Amino acid sequence: MHHKVKDYISLQAMITEETQELVDRGIMLPLMEEFYTIQGEGYHKGTAAYFIRIGGCDVGCHWCDVKESWNAGLHPPTHVGEIVENALKYSKTIVITGGEPLTWDMTTLTDSLKKQGCQIHIETSGAYPLTGIWDWICLSPKKIKLPEPEIYPVANELKVIIFNKHDFKFAEEQAAQVGEHCILYLQPEWSNREKMIPLIVDYVMRNPKWKVSLQTHKYLNIP
């Protein structure tokens, strides 16, 4: 049985044993929301993409702006086939996010999307074992629950959120573990951006292996 089935709380009584087994296998997933928009962060910023937000996360970042995603039990299990069908109406560039999508087995979802010729990206803290097939892995590690060692060498981009000065040290510790071709980003935490952007700019100018990432979708007032 998949290690995160216990996350189901409020919908537990409504989920049949058969449904629970499908969730365990990644054939159904707790779908929080899905939407077509512009990628606002990191390497693919400015690119139109279809976002699939999967519920469930126990990393617990205090500044998380989608805390409603944490409790998987709030988001009804949805068949992968339905998720894929909805995505194909809009785009073949797909971003899987959360919550923490690797809470669940991503094999069936990514296999199904790949069969349709999709380019599949994931945004993950890396806190759980890597499952699925990915064209782009954005690793955004968190101090509270560090990434699994296996994800560092395969990450395409490392995106470290900078909330305070101590996060620069954490960023360097994480950068030391990724592959040589991984693109390094420092991104200000939105609520503290006015204070941290000048520090990030100065840091990147002194350490040009890093790049600045901003949440441009928030400046554009889009999801």
C-alpha cells in the first residue's frame, strides 16, 4: 500500500477500498485543481503550459501560498485518464505541481501523458522518491524535509526560495549536490520580496553561477 494513503482524512469514509487501492497505485490521484496559464517561474517562465496541482504535502513550509493543498483528503481522487483528457484540450506542455506530487506514484500519469506526446515538467521539493518519467525536473528543496539523494543528479533546475539571509547558505549546500548542468535559481519568497530582492541581486552579481527567478505570474496577475 502506498505510504501516503493515511493522508486521506475528511473523505476517508467516502472512499471505497477499491478506490483506495487505485490511489495507492497512482491510477487515481487527489486532484486539487488544473488550469492553463503561463509558467511564471524558473527556466520556462513565459511559456504557456497546463498545470495539474496534486493535493497532499507534509513538508509544511510556513510561507506556502497553497496551504489548502496540504490535506489530500480535501481533494477527491480523480482517474488519471480524466486528468490526461482534460490536459490535452489545452496543451502538450504539462506541469505537475502540488502540494508535493511525489507524495504519490507518478508512473501512470506520466506514462499516459508521454503516450500523447506531452512534454512533462515537475515542480517538487524532492522529499519523496522520484517516480514517473520527466522531461524537466525543477527541484525546490526545503530545510524542513530535505530531498531524497537520488533526485539531485537528475534535477534540471534548482530553485531555492529565499526568505531570509540564512537561506543563501542553504542554497549553496543544495547547489553542491546537483549535477554540473543543473541551472541554479534564487527566488524571493513573495511576502518578503521587497526586503530580499536587493540581497538576491547583490548575491547573484557576486556569484554569477546563480540566476534570479521571480514569480512573474503574480506580477501579471494570472494563476
